[in-house]
Amino acid sequence: MMTRYVRVAIWLLAAVWLLQACSSPSGENGLAAAFDPEDPKEYGIRGIYLGQNIKEAMEQLQPTKADFMDAVTRESYTADQLAAGAGTMVMGLLLVDETQLMVTVKQGVLHSIVVGGIPREKAAAFATNRGLAAYDGPEKIQQLYGQAAGQSQEITLQGSKYKLLLRLHDNQLIGYRFDTVE
């Protein structure tokens, strides 16, 4: 027997999904109806994506904390310095809505985005740009991304320049990683 709160939560989620579907005729964040492995906007979360300037990404994410350090020189950088192209290969740890994101910045643009350890109540807030959220199952991955390569616990989607790695545990998505293919 469902409690009143569960029914209200289900209706609320359905309403949010319906509003998102109606407000974006070409899909989430202007994406095509089907997954396009060559579109860099497919490889990101919360509207940020691989290849985007770090300054723009930081304005969209609005992290409460952001620390950047060059992996080679160990020098610290600001988002403004990174946007101007400073640093060799800079790793960043961001705190966004009490959830950690790890990014790699190269030549002022996002080179990698890693998300994991998302609390259930924050899952929708950290959905991929296509709408896949933590704790979704393989059926949702198939629906949003089509046929994917990989084992049952690790699924890879890849174009010529970008790659998405999805990690599953007990048939639930627990984290994702977006990488630039070199």
C-alpha cells in the first residue's frame, strides 16, 4: 500500500518530467531526439559539457567550492586563469549542491567530468544532459542512449572525440564519467 507521500512524490516527478518534455522540443538541452555520439553536448551534466570553456561551465554550475591544481606542476589556479588557457592538465574538485564533481581542464576547456556518490535525493539534479539520473536502470539507458557497448556493470558510449562511461551496481546507475578521446 502506497503512502500518501509516495503518491505525491510520484505525481510531482511526473509533472516535472512532463514540463521538461514540453519546454524542450528537440530534447534535453537542445539535443537531437536520438543520441548523437559526435555532439559534445551529449557528454555532460546540468548543461555543462566536454569542450566547453571552464569559465562558462563554472557560471552554470555555481559551485560552493572549487579547487584547481595542475597535475604536473602542482600549482593552484582560478577558473579565470584556466579560461585564459593557464595550466598544463589541471584537475578540479567542485562542490555543487553538496555533491562532489571532478573535472579536468586542458587549454581552458573541460576535458573530463566525473560524477559519483550522488545522494538519492539529488539524483535528478545531476542527470546527464540527456536526462539519465543516478539510480536509473539499464532500461532507461537503452531508452535515452540506444544500444551501448560494455559489460553489465560498465557501459561505454563513444564517438570519435568523446566517450561516456556509465557504472552500474545492482542494475542501478551509480556514476558516470565523460572523457575526451585522445
